[in-house]
Amino acid sequence: MKTAIIGYSGSGKSTLARRIGEHDRAEILHLDRVHFLPGWIERPLQEEQEIVRAFLDSHRDWVIDGNYSKLSYDRRMEEADRIILLLFNRFDCIRRVTRRYNAYKDLIRPDMAEGCPEKLDPEFAFWVLWKGRRKAARDRYRRVLEKYPDKTVVIRNQKQLDNFLRELAGSPVRG
């Protein structure tokens, strides 16, 4: 089973990826971990692209979380058996990011690169609330939904996510 998880920052993509990866016994690739080097330095794009290509080429089952349109986005969507689109509202996302910050302050989350401790600065808050929700992102999500309606699951709030996780827990283990 191949699962692509995309959506707004703070909507729970990485946490969901871990849950699905455990259930499906699939390898997980967190694109934030690919994108950043220690100290929140962005990895060179060509190197990022090669890491993602190699991952896709070498795994039969996978879960990949993250948007990153320059990192084999079309291939990920095409090859995925299931696409999960997390479209939580901006206020839920900033609340979730704040809760995550408080839980991991001065620590490194398992889905982040070494040397990238949790942070919540004005730039990231602006991204969560506004910049990451620009028309280009909304259009990209709409196109995925139009192109892959039969394999896309849209989750807009915690109740829907909880229902999805209950269904996942009750489904046969894959992999």
C-alpha cells in the first residue's frame, strides 16, 4: 500500500504518516526531514529530488507526508494507492502547531532532521495562517481531488480524522 499525505501545515500530516506506516507496515518518508539539514538549512534541491526518487524506486509500500511540489509530486500522487488531503482550518492548524511547539520545545521531533529543534516564530505562524494557504496551494489540492477522486480522502477536522483512524484500526493489517 502506498499512501501520500498532503495538506496544510499543522494539520497532522507527520503524525498521521506514523500511524498509517505502523498499521500498513510501510516505510515512511517525511519530506520535512528530506528538505532540511541541521540548523534549519535547506538541502540543495537536486539532492532532495534524488533522495525522494531513490525512496520511491526502492520501496514497494510507503507513506510519504508533505507537499513539496518539486519533490516528485506528480509521481507520488500517481503511484499512491491512497491520497489523504488534510484541509483543517487555519485556526485549528495554528492551535495544533502551538500545542506541538509546547510539547517539543527545544527538542527534535522524530519526523524532523537532526539539528532542527521545534520552533514557532512569526514567519512560521504567518505561513500556517496565510502564506501556506495561497491560491496556488488550494488549486494544487483541487487538481489532485479532480484527477484522483476515487483514491483521495479529504479530512477537514479532528472528528473526521478520529473517524478515519478508527476505521484504519479496524481494517486488516497490510504489508
